[in-house]
Amino acid sequence: MLVYIGMIIISLVFAILANKTKSKIRKIIYYIGICIPFIIVSGIRYDVGTDYMFRYVPNYISISEGKNVTSLEPIFLLIIKICLIFSNDYALLFIVTSTITITLIMISIFKNSKNIIMSVIIFFVGSFFFQSMNLVRQFMAMAVIILSYKLLFNKKTIIFWLCSSVVAVLIHSMSVVILIAIVFDKKVFDYRIVLACSAIFAFFGKNVIKFVLSLAENSNITNIAKYAHYAEQGGNLIWSSLIVEFLIYVYFIVIYNNAKKNEIKLEKEGIFFINAQATAFFAIVMNVHIDLFFRVSIVFSMFQLISIPYFYNISKKCEFKILKNNRLLNNINLINKGIVVVILLLMTSRMTFSNIIKRSDEILPYKTIFSDERKEK
């Protein structure tokens, strides 16, 4: 774990330096400094991430031997074939995918985040970095999604958002769920309806899900048909994620309602973020039926890298009017910081329990491609 701690400390040092400087050249240098520790740790890893040896190494070797792997999407398959032009060593694939994923995510943070330091912290304690070393294709696709989300908010650029969504789907087919986001910037979903639907589907949603997945099972497309098997595996309610996603959703709703009382109109971006978080929460609830929904939740919770700093910034502009008679709310900035700290601590607790104690995503022990274990093989 020391490798990961050292990585995040170095990245945060560069994030702090980038936040303090006004020089564009220095800022770019510091931004690169933020990315490099993540790219190196992820890129030179060996047998780190559940799917490393289970999926990607066998696929790479099979394709290098001229075999056909039908379960990979076209763009990811193309990336493998390009890597094979330069080397038959599968290590190159992880260097390339890590560089692409981390760079695209960080560019989005640098361009869109209201607080880059907070975003970098969330990328780490929210387990997004650790998940990216397991769900390689999905996170590469999500990196494309988070980089292009603002294209949705303008009629002139929405076609480019659709194109970027198609690119994401061609990297990982799960990304098709992002297409429902086309309505996310129109109007904030009523939280009462969101909570009611979550409760109803938690008890009665299994049959609906099985019906939809049965349609997928009849598909001749491998990448679609494979998801039908999730229905047979069942699911579970991930309480740590449920608590975190719910608290973040409540935080967004409270800040949104308070902004309205301060006569501050939320931009399309803010509306989009609330609805994305509502969807992430709903998907976590649905995971009680089928584990597939955890992956759906990640697609939308990924926006927390930008949405949490966004609402934190909005709350600093408002007088807190919802409970204005409460003496504790005289210093709203202190209260606001406290809430965000609680969210980050809960994320950290979830990461510790999931990734360190339960060894989820199999990111421990950390090994590199220079390890003796790999040399022996």
C-alpha cells in the first residue's frame, strides 16, 4: 500500500503547486506531474487487478497467436493489434491503456473541476483509480465519456457528444447506458420519485431485469449476449457504496434547493450532475438483484470527480437559507467543508474496507513488470 500512498502524495504536491501558480507553463508542468505517478503505478503493474491475468493477458496472447477473440470491442481490439506491431509483450498493453485512461480523466479534471486538489483526492479515495486497474476497458470508455460530457449541453455540439458515446461503446459495450444521459440536463429529477422508484425496484425489479436481459441473451452479438448471464449470478446490496452514493445525492439536493432559495439558477452542468448521481444511487440499489448494476453505477458516479467540487463551490456562494435560524449555520463555509470532509472520509472508509481489507479488485500486493515473479514466468 506504500506505493499507492507515495503516488497520491506526489500527485497532491503537484496539485497544490498548480493551484498556487499563475504561470501557464508552470501550470502545465505541474499538471503533467499530477498525472505521471498514476500512469507509472498503473502502467508498470504486474498481475494487479482481477482481470489482469484472468482476461487481458490471455486475450493479448491469443491475438498475438492469430486467434480470434470475439468478446472484445472493436476499438480495444484495435489497440491490442497496434501494440502487437511493437511488441508481443503484454506489458505494453497496460502501459498504453493506463496512459490513455489517466490522461483523459485528468484532462477533464483540469478543464472542468472547480477544485483540482479535491478531484485528485476523490479519484484516489473514491477507488476510481483502483477500479481502473481492474476494469480496464470500462474505465478507458468512461474516460472518453467524462472528457466529452459538456458537449451534451449545446445543441450545436450534441452530435459530437453522441459520437463520443459511440466511441466509448466501441471500447466497452457497457457504456451504452450513458445514452440515457441525453435527458439529464433538462430538469432535475424529483428526489421523491427517485427514492420511491429505488424502493419499489429494490423489491419488485428482478422480474423486469430478467425480462430485459432475456432479450439480450437472444442476441447474436457476443458483447451483448454475455450480460444475460449476470441474471443467473444474482446480486447483493453493497452497503458501503449505498451509504456513500446516498449521502452525496442528499448533499447535491440540499445545495440545489438552497441555491434556488438564494435565487441562483443552476446551470445545465449542475442539473446533469444531480441526475447522474441519482442514477448512480438507483443503480447501486438495483445491484441487490444483479451484480451488473454496480458497473452501471460506476459509469455515473465517475462524475463525482467534478460534481462534488462543483456543488462545494456553489454552496460557498450562497447564504444557507434552508435552516437559517440554526445557530450552527452562522459559518456556512465551515459547515460546508465539514460535510465534504465527511463524504471524503466515508469514501476512504469504503476504499479501506473494500480494496484493502476485502482485497476487492485485487490491487494488493502491488507488483511491477520488473518483479522476479514475472521474470520466472
